[in-house]
Amino acid sequence: MSMLPDIVPIVTNVRLATRHDLLIAPRLLRFGQPFYLYSHRNKRFEGIYVMNVHHSCTEIEAWFRANMVYVPVNVLENPIHQLPEDYVTSKIKTA
């Protein structure tokens, strides 16, 4: 059995967060949402962070307005999983 090295690079796709990614309702944060912060100054990402009770709505809103908050691309948002609109209905008709 081979051992992995101490540091293993991980590649993930991210996109700019939407309000829906960050909030359940106005001023009610979506706890558990993973996110990264992008620094416009040094052109790098920080994180991964997970939204929790220690994040304030004011802090998150400031980052959001500055286009700093990025979220991982959901597997269903991946283009390989996007089916034509009529795919499901065509499968229902043939069943």
C-alpha cells in the first residue's frame, strides 16, 4: 500500500457566489456553505471556509459586494451533467 505525500494538491472549480448561495432568507446565512475568498490585491484565493455562526451578515455582505466570495461548482452545475430540456420528458413518453 503506497502512502500519499504530506501535501497533495486538490483542484476544484469555483464560481462567483450568488445571494442564494449565501443566504436562506434575508439576513439568515446558509450555514454549512463552503466558500473561498478572492483577494483582488494579490490575485489569490483563500480558504476553504465553511459558513457558520462566527461569520456576520455584515462581513459576508461586504465580501459579496466586493465580488470576493466564490463557491465550489455543484456537481449538477457541471456541464457534463446538463441535459437538454426535453430529455426528461422524452424519457417519460417512451416509458
